Amino acid sequence: MCRNEQEFYYEQNSAPVVLLHTDKSINLNSEQTNYHVWAVCYWEDYLYLDIYHGICDGTGMYMVLTTLLYYYCTE
């Protein structure tokens, strides 16, 4: 996510979405998340989805969550 004098906008980002082994707060759109506005974290038996609300609503993230849980449980 970038901004100029008039607006915020997204740029192509070929870096992978990060998977962090933490239960601490993270900073989206930073080096910590490869400058993505969403990330996945895990700690023990918990998955955390950190996402900037401007990307999609809860219904959209529900689909991401169900896919992640499927892969998580099959491992």
C-alpha cells in the first residue's frame, strides 16, 4: 500500500505473504510482513489472521480462513 499527495493505492508485491510463529502484535505494511497488508501468524494450536479491513470484509476472510484451516488440519 502506497500513497501520494491525493490517494492511497496498492502496488504489485511479489514477496510472499508471511507466516509468523508469534502471538504478539505485528505491523502490517512493514518490513515484518514483506510490506503486505495481511499476514498469518500461529502459536501453539492457534491461527491468527491479521488483515487490513480495506481489503475485504469478514465474509471474504472467512473463505481464506477455511482454506488455511483445511491445510493446517491435513498437516
